[in-house]
Amino acid sequence: MDGNTLPDPANVPAVQTVFGLALRQLRTEAGLSLRALGKATHYDFSRLSRAERGEHLVDPTVVKALDEALHTGGLLARLRALAPPDPAHKQRNRATRGAGIAAGSGDTVRLELRTADGRSVQVALTRREFSHLLATGALRAVLPAGVTDLDQADRVRRMLDGPRRPDPQVLDYFRRLLAEHYTADKMLGPRQLLGPVMAQLDVLDSLRRHIAPGADRPVLRLLTQYAEFAGWLHQDAGELPAAWHWSDRASQWAQAAGDDEMVAYMLVRKSNIATLDTDPAAVVGLAAAAQRVRGDVSPKLIALASQQEARGWAQLGDVGRFRGCLDTAAALLREHPDDVRPTAPVYLHGYDLATLEEQSASAYRSAGDPTTATAILERKIQETPAHLARDLAHLRAKLANVVVAGADPDPVRAAELGLVCVEVCRQSGSGRIAGELRALDRTLARRWPALPAARSLREALAA
């Protein structure tokens, strides 16, 4: 195959390539030789060797044994399921044995795949391998459907080939991917999205390294947005050290790009992470620092920072300052309902008085006002569409903790609300939902240990 041209997708065993790279990485991490893995799965080790080279597609019944032997949580089965089952595909696999993927020199692109138990598996690809697989659609395991095409893959490859000015169409391509991720996040959560986002962030960082100094500001701005979203996904997954790391990277890239609003926004995001780190002093300090950032910062962002500061004061038990910050945020949003520029952080485009109210529910609970928190959450649950499964489950889990905190607790309702959230928590990998459910379980076990509904919730969480 000519190393300088993209192949016809019909002539590349794309699924085998991704599957083989993942299999080799998993086997290496497990410390098993090909012979040992073959013995454990009752499968010819020479065929496993060919599978790792992308020359052979393992039968689905064997894949299940491989997943069990390597403790992958079903990752290999999900990759294998990408292969079309039709006979023409099987014939194409036979016709292309040994074709492989043209190797290239230079930077390595690392795709991060995630097992069902949250473990990450990094698959290393050369730049050229990445662009080939992008073109053939084999990256459906880590990229959303409908966003891969030959033209974009070729543009990415050419930008990776050497220093140049950024290609606006390539940057638009990655912006579209990020917009799709933001939409999918409300439904799917971090488990499904962390892999694609980290893979794309890695490619963008490689693009940055290949752009002449002085021309990299558009890439830095886009990198900032990707790193911010990566920080959010890690936060939602309950992986706070990683959330801090990527938020720091986003801050650095925002400063390098001269993006004052994103610098301020990242202080708000770090304040938000600090709420989960049970560090209310940092919550207040970071949110206040965001309001002091000089430069081109919109009133909506100042409102968001004031709302976040209110959460810190609620955690510290200062109800007066909590309410004062909320009033400031609400006044700014009333005065500037549409004051947001196109390049502002994505969250600000949908930030309004209704969002302020929803995000304040947990703060009201911390401030000792569960009645207001309950009213807000019940209303938001009614207004949230059913297909936004992750968001809906998070609201219900928060409500469950509120209804056992008031003067007239309802432990049965709380346990039933929690049970509804367990499966969504498992599928989405949301650490925020898991944290709420664990807190609920502790409260129920301490105050109502014999309650049947509480036992059912405990068993569901244990399973």
C-alpha cells in the first residue's frame, strides 16, 4: 500500500487493527505471553499473534474468553462488535490479510479506551495510522458516529506532517466534535465520552506542536475548551486529581492564548471541583478570584462566579453571604440575559436564571433550607426531558438526600428515588451520582437500618 495516499476504506481491515492494538496492550499489561493467553482461552496462540497484527478477526465466542482472561470488563467484545457480520465483510477480511496499516515516523497518538470498570487502556498509533483509521471509520469506538470522512482525515494528517498555519476546516471539525460531546454528556456521562475526548485532545496537542510559533492561538483556544471538558468529565467520574490536572492545563492554555474570559472561567471550574473536595475555603477563594480577573469578561461569567462563591459560603454556614452572592448573580443575569459572545465558554450560552436556581439547590441544602431545595429539585425533575438520563438521575439522587434531611423525612421515598438512579449511575460512570447514592445509603443505614427499601438500595449498590 502506498504510504503517501489514503486507502480505500473497503480494503483496510480497520476493525482488526484497533482490536489487535487493544488486545496487545491488554495482554502486555496482564503480563501474559501469547502462548499463556492461548492456553487460558483454548485458542491457537499463532492466531492471537495474527489478531494483534490486525491480520485476523477473532470469533466472538473467543472474544468473550479473552475478556474474561484479561479482565477487560467487556472492552474487546465492544470493539469486536464494530465488525459488520455480513459475508462480504468476512471475504474482505480474507482478501486483505497482511495489508495492515502504513507506518509513519514522528509523534505518537494515544487513544484511551475505557473498560466497563473504569480502567483505561491506551493504544498507541502513529500519526499516519491515526489518520488512516479515522478515514476508514475504525475509530467509531472512540469517536462519535457520523463525524469521520476522508477529507477531514487527510487534512489532520497534513497538519501533523510539519509546521504550518492551522487549517480552519480542521479546527472546525474538532469544534463540531466537541459540540456533539457537550450534547451527549447530558445523556451518557463520562464513561462513554472520556475515551473519545482524551484521544481528540491528544491529537489537537500534537497539532499545536506542529504549528509555527505565533500562529497557534486558534489551536490554543480550542485546546483550552477540550481540556476544560476533560476536567469536567473526570470530575463527573469522581476522578478529582485528573479533574484538577486538566483544569490546570486548560488554565495554562487559556493564558497562553490571551483568553481572559476562559482564564476566569477556569477559576470558577476549579472552585466547582473544590466543592467535591470538601474545601469550602478554596470554593470561596477561587470564585472570588474569578470575579477579579481583569480584561474582557462577560457579566454572565461574573454571575456564575458569584453563584459558585455562594456555594462556598453555604458550606461554611454563612447564610447571609450565601444569599447575598445569589442575589448578585440573579441581578446580573436579569440585567444581561443575552450578553454572551460566540467565543464564550459553552456553559455560559445556556446559563440563565433557571440554571442558577437549579444549581443552587444543593447550596440551599447546605445552608439548612431543605424545603427550598426540595421545591427546586422537584420542579427541575418535572422539566427535564426523559432522554437526558444522566442529568435526570443526578437531580433525583440529590432530591433523595434532601427528603431525608428535613424536619419531616421520608426515607421510603428517598430509597425509591435512589433505586431509580442506580442503573444510570452504572451505565454513565457518573461519580457525582455515585457520591449522592453513597451518602443516601449511609444516612438510611444509620437512621433506618431495618427499612426494606433501604436494604434494596444497599443490595443494588453492592451489585
